[in-house]
Amino acid sequence: MKQKLKWIAFALLVLIATLGLEFWRHPLDFFFEFSKAEMLFAGAKSRFTVVDGYRVHYYALGPSDGPVVVLVHGLGGRAEDWEKLAPQLAMAGYRVYLPDLPGYGQSDKPTDFSYSVSDEAKIVLGFVDALGLKQVDLGGWSMGGWIVQLVAADHPERVRRLILFDSAGLYVKPDWATSLFTPGTAAELDKLDALLMPHPPHVPGFVARDILRTSRKHAWIVHRAMDSMLTGRDTTDKLLPSLKMPVLIVWGEVDQITPLSEGEKIHQLIRQSQWTVISGCGHLAPNECADKIGPVAVDFLKR
């Protein structure tokens, strides 16, 4: 019996050591799996559908008969980025869908796709069609906000209400180095974190190394999307005044990626919009400040 217990203890030590080594080598894989587990723990169902021939992953949570909300992530993001905000909407009675855009998360990453905001907008509309949804409340964060602006402008009959979180879309040249979205060094990663968050956490060296590895792997997608956005051909300055549906604009007060001035201009261009600034928050406000944003979003949707 003692010999058996020794072997069990040895096997456990080997397992722990193996997991520890794997975590040290690829910590992002563990973080991503933890995020997925959090989504499932919140009641989300992980599913796939096909849009324009591409396999698109999404989460669905909330009552199946509730009013529908679709939330679209930003550049380099994924559906799990909504893990803190989406459950609040689900708890308020909404059926929430969180798609991974092509190129991101668990969706296909086709080499023959442009990754422009206009083509991603077609995917979002196709996603709504694939799920048989006639009209939805539509929200988008950063690049996702730009995408949903295009959907709302081109297909206003499909969008009941629109929510823009720290949204891109205006014809504005960034005053920060766009190459930082695909950092190649630890120093560049620190600069990106400082842009995204007012108080970025310290990133251990082994974690930074894995982030950089993942960044290199998917850099071609981000480059293709960013190059398309920087042409200015899909900007929404002239489209926004035509929007008629209720619009909520939520902005992190200290956002450095899409500064507060951009949110104020969007608010001016959409006369019927509601403007909310979240103090102390940056570009990642929908995640880092979800406790402040959730009640505002629910109140807007329930009107």
C-alpha cells in the first residue's frame, strides 16, 4: 500500500512539474482556456456557424426568448473580451451573442479575406442572418464599433439600438505608432500596454515572451486590417448624421487609442446619441470598467 502511495505521489509530482513547465512555455494558452471557462461558467454556450463560407465561432448567453444583443470585439480581440460585460446584459434578460470575427479567436483565419472593416461588417450582417435574427441591438468596441457603424448605416432596419464603446471610425490619423498593435519586443509591448491601460500591470518576462510569439503568428491579420483602416476609405464621418436609431456612446476618460475628443465628435455627429464618459478608464473600459458600464448599457437598452 505504501509503495502504491509513493507511486501516486510521484505521478502527481511529475504531472505538476509538466503542467508548470507547459505554463512557463505557453502561459497564454492557459489564460485563454481560463477565459473560455469563465464564459462557460457564466452560462455561455460555445457554438459555430458558417458565414460566407467561413466558420465563425460565437458565444450565446442569456434567455433564449430575450431581446437580442450582438457585441463585436475590436482589432486583435476575441469574443471573450466581453466576459465581464456580457453576463450583466444576460442577467438583465437579454439574449447576447458574441461572435469572433474572421481572423480572430476561434473563427477561421482565411488568407483570401481582406480583413477590412467593410468586409467584416458584411460578416456581422451575415452572422445575424445565419442565426435568423431580424433585428438586433448592436454594439461594438474600438474597430468593432467602426464595423457596427457601417452595419447600422447600410442596414438601419436591422439595428434597433446601437452602442459604441471607445469606437474607431472617424477620419483621424492616430498620433501613436500603429505598429505597436503587433509588438516585436518587450519594450514595444510595454508601450502598447501603456496606451491601452492607465495603470498597466507588470508583465513577467515569460508571459511577455509568449505574447510576442502569438503576436508574430497573427501579425499578418492585424497588418492587413490596419493597412485597410489607414486608407480612410471606410471612415464614417459622413454616415453618422444619417443614423436614426437610439445610440449610446461610452468612452473611457483617459483613452489614448481613440481619445475622448473622437467620442465627443461622434456624439456631435449623431444628434440623438447619449454620451457617457467612464472616469479613470482607458481604451479597455468595457472589460476593466464593466461594473460601471453594465448598468448604463442595461438602462439604455431597456428604454
